[in-house]
Amino acid sequence: MLETYSASSAMSRYCGIAIFLFALLTLTIPSGYSLGAMLLLLGGLYTLTQFKVELTRPDYVLLGVLALFSIEGAINNLCHQLGLNSYDKIIRFAFAIPVFFLIRWTKPQLHWAWLGLGIGTIGTGITATVQKFMMGISRAEGYTHAIQFGNLSMLSALFCLAGLGWASGLEHHKRKPYLILLSLGAVSGIFGSLLSGSRGGWVGLPFVLLVLFKAYHSFFHLRTKIMASGLLTIAALAVFYTPQLHVQDRIYDAFQDVQQYQEGNSNTSVGARFEMWYGAIQLIKEKPITGWSKGGYQPAMQHLAKQGKANPVVSQFGHAHNELIDQTAKRGLVGLMTLLALYLVPLWYFSPYLSHSNLAIRSISVAGTLLSVAYIDFGLSQVFFAHNSGVMMFAFWLMIWAGLLRNTIEHYTMSAANQQ
């Protein structure tokens, strides 16, 4: 029979340390996300077999979307008779679900997540700096690809920015150290993204700023907002015109690629993406419902190229470099709907608390909202869910933030009731 009593302090500490390690190691060692994620999964599976956690309606919807995304992908693979290796990434979304139950049961302290993020993102910035300026790597890549590294470095920076709200609400002797740590983490993560040259992570920054403004604008007077806007503008110009960062070059290259594509040259980064999107859209028209599957996509693209219906450059890639187009080409309109749900349901789940009076609740809401906003942005020019790091960071952080949000709301509600 499942029990409902609270977890021991040892289990709470176990969960907190697992979250800390997941945040700390993600980009600082090879496959760094694996250790913390494995500890969280094991703890979650134990929780499911021994204890009962009550769910709210939004919890059911959020967990259901993760499960649905995995189940639909698995069914698509079965229908196309793909091998076992094709299930590797798709089942990881479902594997993240037990983490929510572990966090809801053990109720770890919030500082584990913010501490791991602050230290880990500083380590990410150091890794990028060493690779760029000491090892002579043209684009910092950490222990993965430059695009994944740069975008996930930016995501970690955004989480640190979200955490500043939580830190602002701490007791005086704790507030300053955490504000400094998370500020350094935010700067380091953004710096790591810049050194990677991953332009996709920069496109969505205006939407990120809108979320941050929505959540935290009431904290500041008009004069402070004007000063902050000026400083951000100066910082952006400084970054743009610093030759060692090559940001200006990367942006200039993008415009050049578009111009060359219009002139008939597809052998550029942007041009190749346009051709992949065009080819994938042709495949979608042929199989709009079920798609071509993960295994059938590249052969189909190669066949288009041989027929002269697509540029030969498309045959080199196993995905379309756009999450929505790639998902539709491989898993059809049904797959597209599950992906849209995976993007949008977390926004529905977290965004109602962006203006909550409790700063801890508000900061977690910001982090969860930015997770979806960032991945929508990343997916415009890359298939992030085709990579282990992209899947693990999204699915496990989604469950971590969701569990922490419910715990914090529950604690806040109980404290408010006791004061009445």
C-alpha cells in the first residue's frame, strides 16, 4: 500500500544534491547532465513504488504532455518498424516524469538549484574562455557541439537571471552572496554563448526580456529602468564592436548568407538551412499524417536531391535544422501537435505566477517560462531534441521547476493559513 507521509531529511538532502549536480555539471564535464539526472531518476522510481503524491489538474496536464510526446514518438517508430536505437531520446521525456514525484515528496531546499546553477554557469563561462582564448578553438563548444553548448549556456544564464528574484527575498546575510553568485553566473553564461557564436540563442532575447520585465519591473523605479536600459544598450554595443568576440562577424555572416542565397548560392550556413526547410516541406506534403520517421527522413531527402527536386546539400543532414518542420516531416501532423503541446503547456503551467507576491514562487515561474521560450527560440534554427543534451536539459529542468513550484506554493499557502 502506498504511503503519504513526508520524506526523511536524508532523502530531501539526496534530492537536493542530485539537483545541484545536475545544474553544476551539465556543461562543465563530458555528458555532465547524466550523473544528476540518473540520481534524480532513481530517486523518482523509488518514490513511485513506495509513496503517493497528490496531483493538481495542471500537474496532470503537464505530466501528460511529457508522456504523450514519448508515447506518440514510440508509436510512430513502431509503425515505421525502426530499431531499438531510435527510442533512445524519445523515452527520456517519459523518464523525467518520476523526478516530479521525487521533488514533491522530498521537498528539497530551493538553494540547491540556484547554487548549482550559479557555480555551474560560471564554470561554463570559464570553459568557453579557455577554449576560445587559450586553446584557440574558433567557436567554444564545451564537450558537445558549439550550437548546443552556446544555447544551453544562454539557457543557464537565463535561469540565473530568474534566480535573482529569489535571492532578493532572502535574509540579509544570505542575500548578497547569492545575488553576486547568480549575477556572475548570468554574465558567464551569456559570455559562453557569445564565444560559441551560436546565433540562434540570441534571436529570442527580446522575448526573454519581455518575460523578465513582466516578472520584475515592479521592483524598480522609472529612473532605475531607464538607467538599466541605457546600460544594456551600452553593453550590447560593446559586445558587438569587440573584435575578439566575433559577434559582429557572425551577424554580418548571416546577412551575407541570405544575400548569397538570393543570388543562387546555397553552400552557406543559412543557405543550407533554407534548402533543408524547403526539402522537408516537400516531404511533409507527401506524407502529412504519419511522416517519414526518423529512419526514413534522410533517405527521402537524398531521393529528392537525386530527382533534382532539392539541393544536394540536403542529403548531408539527418534533420531539418528546425524543430517544427523536422517534427512534422518525421512524425506528421500528429507529431507536430504533440510538439506544440510540449512547448505551450509549460507556458500555461508557469506563467500565471510571473507576478506572484512571493519572490521564490515568482522566480521559479520565470525559470519555467523561460525554459519554453528559450527552446522555441533554439528550435527555429536547430533540432534541439535530436541531441541528448537538448532532451535532458528540457525534460529534467521542466520537472525540477514544476516540482519546486508546487512545493513552494504549498509552503506559502500553509504559512499564510497559519498566520491567519
